Amino acid sequence: MTQVINSTTIKEIYKKSTDVLVRPIDIKSAYHLTLTIFCVDGLVNSQVFDLTIIKPLTEEGAKRCSTQEALFEYFFKNGGAYHAFASETSDMDKLITCVMSGMVGLIFDDLQKAILFDVRTFDKRSVSEPAEEGVMKGAKDSFIEVLRTNTALIRRRIRSPYLVIEQMYVGKQSRTDVALVYLSNICDMSLVDKIRKQLQSIDIDNIAAASFVEEYLVPPKQTLMPQIMYTQRPDRCCSNLTDGRIAIVVDGIPFVYVLPCQLPMLLQSPEDYAENFIASSAFRLLRYITVLVSLLLPAFYISITTFHNQLLPVQMILSIQEAKAKVPFSSWIEVLGLLFSFEILIEAGLRLPKPVGQAMSIVGGLVVGQAAVSANIISPVVVIVVALTGIAGFTVPNQDLAIALRISRFVLGILAAFAGFFGVMIGIIFICLHLCSLDSFGVAYLTPFVDTHENVLQDTLLRYPIKDFELRPKKIARKNRRKQNTH
């Protein structure tokens, strides 16, 4: 049962909270009406609050009202308050949630109603250049931690009346604002309903980090592969919205989720659409190659040097054997040990302050690597293999995918140490079967590569000219596929 609005109850709830203001306001008139102001210090713009709410309470229009009902009509319907963004509510839970998010509630106890004024203000960082998805030719703005700023960045780019921004609260205690964003004339509405129900069913106290939303949205499948794409860039988010995908904006998280998500999306970079299509295709193809190098190079080196020496030219194998002649460890221990050291350097660089972390990563890698080679602990060839593997991994645009590759190459390295190329092939077959078994909200993870009914290949391995982007993906935009008419 919905609890009715009552200022006495609110005072009792917040009697120990010094930052919450629950104060009666007397209308100095012949009728002696009393209202209650309910707000949170620090979340309210005090100047706007005084001018748009407090000042109108002292004017003649308010003094002529003989009842709270007349005063409510004057303020809410007749424009007595100098504020455009006002709404009424009779729900105590909604009142408390809105006020705790920065609004001001003007409570009418006799009517068991309140008027909500959106006069929020709080410290926030400015809209700046994305830290992870920077481009040379392109927009320099990125999402920040404030939901309303993020939805405004999307609305600024998509001015269609079909752009829908549904807002809800998630978290029993935190009551975090979450917005579901989609284009109603393009998006599959059954998918929207499914995601809305999933968000509303999240039963947790607090949305403290990104994974608190992710793990409730994706199916409980044991996989390393990211099944939801995130982006810091409003332009990239809007591009996916116009393809028929859905965006989820969470207050306090400086990026936006995009779904359904397929593997080719994770290997696309915003720079691909800022350059000539030939250059973009070349760089994207290079990106696919570096993904394979990052995943397979350590395992291939272990297999060749341990089991399959005959596959290399004689001079090369003699050179490798000479380089590791004084090294007391086998190839797989060298490679996996150095990969492990590489992961330690990455983790340490993330945890330290940024200037110190960058210096430590560079100096630590050079000093430790050179010292290990000089001490005959590892061979120079292994250093080259691991360095190429690490550099190739840094070309992956999506960090979730990069982490999945970093863990997978350890597994393939262990399989190579025990069974050579046979173990590597078993690992590759398992990865392919696993990728084929995944889907994201009813769309195959490897779409369009594994979908015989999908012929939209203009934005996968290669980036075709923009004029060739005539159709949206069939499994995502089911009712409105055509993006442009070029003929």
C-alpha cells in the first residue's frame, strides 16, 4: 500500500540527518496557511530555490489563497512559482526518492500532496575528451557521471520525436536513476519490454559499480566474453541507437551500455568512421590480425620450440636454441612466467598514481626484462614474443574483450605446453564452439558471420563506403531496416 504524504512522518524519518531540511513555511496572510519545505542541503541550487519557490510564497497571489487547495492550484496550475520544471505527487516513496536526488518538495499536508521542483545542482566534472576512445577527427565530448547530462548529450544529437528516454530507479537503498533509451520507430519493442522487466527485477541494495547492472542483464552463462558493449562517446551511442539498439544510462557511471552486442562491434573503433574507408578497412583488418596474434603467438611459440622444431627453418631454430642454451627453464615456463610478470606490471600501473604508474610500467618492463636476459633467466626471443603479444593486445578497442584475450592466452599456453599444436587446436575449437553458442538478447554473438539470413557485411572485417550502409541489421531492427536511399 502506498504511504500518504505527511510532513510529520518525514520529520521523524530524517530527525537525525543534519543535511536534510524539513521546515514549515508560514504564509503571512489573514488565512495563516502553513506549508513544508523538504530538500537536501548541497544538492539544491539555493539561489534558484530562493527566487523561484521562497519568493513567490511572500507575494500577494499566495496571500490571497484561503486554503491549501487554492494555494496548490495557484502554485502548480496557475504559474505562481517561477519554475517550469514542476510536478505533483501523492506518493511518499516518489517524493523521498526525488528529494534525495536533489529536487525540492513543497508539501501540502491537508491535501496529502507535494509539488516537486527540479532545482538540482551539485559538483560534477565537465564534459571532457574520452579517456579510452579518443579520435583525431571527431567529437571530443564524453559521458560523465550525471545521468541528466548524459541523456542531454544523446538528445542533442538525435532530435527525433521517436527518441524515448524512460527513467526508473534501481537499488532498494540507493534508488539509483537508470534510463532506458531507444528509438521507438526502429527498435524491437519486445526487446525493450524484456530489458525493462530485467532492470525492474534487479533486487539489490546498491548499484555500486558497472557489474551490478551487467550481471543482472546478461544470462548466467560461464563466459569471459563481454556480452554488453559500453562506450564513453555520445556519437557512438547515437550511431547504435539509429541502428535499432538500446542504450542504458546509469547515474554515477561515466559511460553508457549498448545492447544487443556482437563481437564485430567490440573490434570497431570510432576512428574507423572518421577516416577514408580504404584506410579504415586496412586498420580494421590489422586489428583482427593483432587479436589473433595476441591470443595465439605465445601458444604457437611454446608448441614449436617444445614439440615441433621441424616446422621452423634450420637457421632460425639453431638461433633460438643458442639464445636459450644457458637458460635453465623450458620454453613454456619462460613464456608463461614473463606473461605473468607483464600482467603484474599492468596491474601495478593501474593502481599507482597516473604519472608514477606510467613511469613504473616503462622502466619496470625495460629494467626487469633486460636484467632477466642478462642473468640468463629468460631468452631474448621470449622477451620479443611476449612484447609483441602485449602490444598486439593493446590494439583492441574494448577493454572487456582485451581482458578476455589476456586470460585466454594463458589457457592456450598451458594446452600448448602439454600437447603442442594438438592442444592449441583443441583450445581454438573450444573457443569457436563457445563463441557460436553465445547470443546477446536473441542475436547470435558472431552475427553476421554465422547468420545465413543476414547479408549486412558492410561494417565487419572491412568498412565499406558510407553510401553502402543502406540496411540496418535484420535481427535488431525488425520493422524499419532501411537507413538511407542512395538510388
